[in-house]
Amino acid sequence: MCIRDSTYPGHYYITASKNGYKSSEVSIEIKPKETGETIEIILNILDDGRPPSSIQNLRATPGDGKIVLTWDKFDNLAGDFKNFNIYRSYSEISDVSQLTPIDTSITNPDVIQFIDNTIVNGVDYYYAITAEDIAGNESLQPALVGPVRGNSAPVISNIEVGQDDMGKARIKYDIFDNEQNKVFIELEYWNGNDWRKVENAIGIGFQNIGSGKVIVWEVRKDFPNYDGNIKIKIIADDKEKVNNITWKESRDFLVDTQPPTNLSLLINGGAEYTYNPVVNLTLSANGGSSGMKEMRFSNDSDLDGIADNWSEWEPYSPSKQNFVLTENEENPSNLRRVMVEFKDGAGNTSITFGEIKLTILGDANGDCVVAVSYTHLTLPTN
């Protein structure tokens, strides 16, 4: 407060008041037109005895190395707001009278956020906030929140991935978390247009942290009939209140879930009949990027049945020499069938593919029987 000299000299008592506050009184003497000086008067504010209202709806949002406190806009109807007092404790707070604020720097009543950057991840904290007025009164009821803990995100590293000869993608990786012993693992794959969730895999869900973790993905169940490069994304969520989520993509790797195509099977080079049940087979199939690996045969001559009595898988070859066309007792006619299945280097098996031939054999009288042959017959497998 400043008072300049006046044409009304005399002795005065000066005080101030606002919204129920009164100041101390100061006695001064005003002299007429002596020096033109300004007199500075400091008045001590007297307490009106009314504490500020309480903070409403205090919330705490944990993060990595920080905790963010937010609250509703403060009701400063008295107009005597001085600052907010932020308290923190390792145990539940019921009374702040014995605590020292960790921060008193917020002097604007419109501020609704405070960020505590001095926390240690993995430690539980409790917070209280009060408003303080210019007379030193604090809110009767502090706003409370807790426990809440800072939490760092998991760290994924060293992803190695490839498809084996059984068609499964084996994904090896390391996962660590500074605060948790387990994290929740999800897997996604890029289909060329967007990321899709992997549904058929072992090693997803809650997993212990550590190195050399393995996910086995049944690729063909989630992404069938595909042959080309692909990449996966491992997603780790610590499932804490903060739900710190991290992810890491793999390099591109080759995946083949396309069964062999362009299948061909000829008996004796495509001859319509034979006098000899020992024949030569000519075969071809395209295994795509994984190449051809194996083939097997069924010599079931029951034309209306399902191919069975399969041979063991053997290395793929474009020819099969000295293959015997055996006779089925249930169908003793001279009509024989050869069925083949192909398997590529990724374990994809072709449809059952076959050719039917009439074997012409001399009967007891030396006579012969002739009939038409049917080629490239596709039948289901059991």
C-alpha cells in the first residue's frame, strides 16, 4: 500500500480487508505538502479462520519413471489461494500434519496437473494434495490417492525366426522387465496389407521373462496357401495398471504354406495299356519356394474307395522305376489305380493325385481283354 502526501494532514489508522480478511492497523501521520515522497506501508493479513476447500477427484497415472497426478479445477471462491501442497509417502496417508510437501511450486489455482519425476519404478507410492491460502490455512480434508507405482515397459530383443520342414515357424527371442517376473506375449503377422493376430501358436500368453524364449507358430492354420516373405511382431504387455506395452518386429523371412501344385503322374510315359504289371512312373510337382521333398504311393484298385495302404514317404524323384500294379481282391478286374501324394520342403502335402490304367494280361487261354484307361483322377484321402 502506498500513500502520497495530502492536503488533509493529520493522524490516520490504516487497515485493509477483502472477503472477510482484515489486516493489522498502522498509525501514520500525514503532513501537508512537505516532500512529495511516497510512504510505503506493509499490512499483515489477519486470519479469517476459514480453510480452503478440498481438492476434488484426485487421480494418479503411473508411467515409466514418473507418476502423473491430476484433479478437478480448484474452487477458489474466497480468492485467497496461495499454492497447492503435494505430499508423498511409502505408506497410506491419513493425516498430512506430520509430512513435508515434496512440492509447493504451483501458485496458480487453475493448474490441474503435477508430474512427479522423482519416483523409483516398482515402488508403491501414496499421494495427498491440499490447497493453502495466504494466511497459511490448509484444506481440512486432503485429497488422497494410492498405492500407485511407476513401471517400465518390457524389453524385447534378439528375435530369430524361420520355418522348419514341418511347416511351423519357430520364433526365438529374449524378454526382460525391470519390475515384473512375467509378461503377456501376443504375436501378429503381416499379411501384405495389415497386421493380423496369430491364433495358433504355443508360447503366447503369460510367459516368464528370460532369454531364449520360443514361440512355435502353426503358420498354415493362420495364413494358408501363401508362399513368400513375411514378418512377425512380438507384443509384450506387463499387465500392470499402467499397462506398459512394447513390441518388436522381426526381419522378413520366407514362409510356404502353399501345397505342391502342377501335379502330374504318367504310367509308362502315358501309355493307354500295358501287358506287364511292372511299370515305370513319371512324376512332377512344383513345391514353390521350399522345393519338393518327398512322395508316397497307394496302389489301391478299389475305384470307389478312399486311397489307403500308403507306402512310406520317400525322397521326391521325377521317376519311379519298376512299380508293381497290384490287384485288389475286392476288385479283381484288370483295371488298376496308382495314387500319389507329394510333400514340399515346408511340410505341405498335396491333394491325392492318381492315374488309372488297364493292365492287359494274357488269360489261361492266351486271350486278351482291352478297355479304355482314365487318367489324372483326384480322390480324397482318409
